[in-house]
Amino acid sequence: MNTLSVVIPALNEENGIADIIERVLGTREALQKVGVGELELIVVDDGSRDRTAEIVAGYRDVVLIKHPVNRGYGAAIKTGFRAARGNLLAFLDADGTYPPEYFPQLCRPILEDGADLVIGSRMSGANSDMPLVRRIGNTIFASLVSLISNRRVTDSASGQRVLRTDKLAHLYPLPDGLNFTPVMSTRAMHERIKVVEVPIPYSERVGRSKLSVVRDGYRFLHSILMTALTYNPVRIFGMVGAGLVVLGMLVGLFALVSGGGGDARFATLFAGLVLGAAGVNIFAIGASFNYIVSLFHKRQIRQGLLGRPIFPQPLETRFGWLGLLTITAGVVVYAAAVLFGWTAPASPAPWFAPAVSSILVLSGLHLVLSWVLVVLLSELSRSEARSRMDMGQEELADDVLPAVEPVSPLVSAG
């Protein structure tokens, strides 16, 4: 028999807690119709200084857990999860903004379609009284999560969800604050948990909101980016790097077509080169970080969950060649500058060619060293997998890490 454990975190909610409890308890019959035979309601009083705990204690069929001091929204939910006995977990706010009447609809994708996490989306067309500022912020955060995970989500910060209890380990660790929900969404996207969104209406809360648009908005953004970096750094570094390369090309093109002359044109060209080189180096760093991070996510690697590749073969496997070509280009630029007298004091911008040469050589050296690091990390990961295979613990997966053969580019050219 399926049991749904609903956790309500509550902080100074004496004006609305009774109403939300009665609304949750009123869903029992509807839950039974979709296959949930038992409902467990847990209210975690997170250090309230009003009558919240006293009101909850008046309901004999509600489990009350009290934090002596305020520990945070996420901490209260996690406390409730630890006490829950259901095979399905859910949570929603105590302020009446989310509709508990939609829990049967949120449970259905799990029970009928094999979903792991169902998010009640306030941004999917249902009636919503969400303030415009928060709607814009939620759209930005959801778009960011979708972009960096390559999986679409419309409401990354929704506070009404249902999930399978056995999937909770894949989502932890989760923060103690209000950024609990966006971090859960980000981790779920990268853990390849099957996520389904169900449109829900959203109402204005009872009482004053505890959410700070600026402070919590920054915390949400920081949490999403940091969580994504622990899974797929190259996606974020790659976007930044690509942006700098494109910007560098535009700056260089402007210098060529603007018609200016003298040191100003050379300075603009050099600025474009620096931007492009910075973009390439940032991408190389991100690719290397991906292999480092992969060692901490062996399960995700074996399932190929580091993100979909942009190129048919990972570009970092070509860093050795690209680095050698870039170094060669830097040497050729400097040799040509000396041969044709571009560095002579009388020539226009005598500093330009040596500076370009230095940028190219250093960038090429970084690419070569990044390639070496990728080779070593790839070999370490595959060696560990082979050891487990030799000991009969598991079969070797082809996608443990993209194989990067530790062969000299010069030798393989023949």
C-alpha cells in the first residue's frame, strides 16, 4: 500500500496553519482514488515564537516536530523527511500559497508513469497570483537550470513537490535555507531523475512573506551555479568561454573595418586576441574540471550523465593537437616579425607581434597541459573501473570516461 508523507515547514504561521492542515487532511479520499492508501502529515515547527506549535498539537492525527531554534526552511523539510514513513514524500508551505488539493494529481505521474519527482509548476499556465517581480525571477532561474542541465524545467523553485522516498539519496545533500528547492531541481536534472511538472494554481500567502527578492535571489543564483559546477563544469565554463571568443572576434573585426590607424587599431586587435585567448583557456579549464569532478560522481559517469557532448568526440581529446598548433603559430608569428622587421622601433606598433606570439605560445602550452591532465584523469577512472571488473564486482562500462589515449601527437601523426 502506498503511503504519502506530507511535510509542512512552519515558522510563525499561527494565522494559516490550521487551514492548511485541514486542507491536507481533506485530500485523503482523493488520494485513495489514485492509489495512495494512507496519508501521513508531519508539521515541523521551525522555532516559532507564536502559537503555531500549540495549534498543530491540537490535531491528534498530525505529527508535530519542534526545532528549539530556527534552523531554516530546508532544514525543517529534511527533519520531516527523516521522520516520515511513507514510500512517497511531499512538502508544501504553511502559508496557503500552494494547493494541497493537487497532491492526488502530483502523485499520479509517479504511480502510473514511473516518474521519480513531480513538481507543482506555478509557471505552466494555471491561475497564478504570483507578484511580477517573483515571476520574472522564477523564469530566469528556471531558464538557467534548463540551460546548464540541458533539460527543460519551468519552475525550479516551486515549494510543492512529491518524490519517491528511495530517490532522496540521489538528491542529497540539500541546503538548509530557502534555496532548498532550486538546488533540488538542479541536482535532479543532473542526476537524470525522471522529473515531471504538473501545473498548479498559486495564491497570495497568508501573512508577510519571508522571501527577500534581492538576498534570496542572489542565494538562488549562487546555489544553482555552484551545484551545476559540481556536476558539469564545462557547460558553464564553455558558455563563458564561447562568449569571450565571440566577443574577441567581434572586437577584432571592428578593428579591421573601423578604418582607424596607428597604435589604436593594434591595441583593439590585441584586445580581441586577449578576449579570444581567455575564452579558449576558460573552456580548457572547464573541460579539465569535468574530469576531476567525474571522479566524485562515478555512478553518473557510468551512466553517461555528465551532459550531452557538443561535438561528436569530446573536444578536450584534441587539446594536444590544438595546443601544438597554437604554439607553432606563436613561434611563426615571432619569427616572421623578426624576419620582416616588425619589431623595429621605427615600425608601427613594434610591441604587437611579440605580444601576439606570447599569447599564442602560452595558450598553446595551457592546452597541451590540459590534454595531459585529461589523459591522466581518464586513465585513473578507467583503471579503477577495470579493477572492479577484474575482481568480478561489475562489468566495465564504455562510458566511464571518454577514452583519451596517452600517445604523443607527434608519434601518432605518422
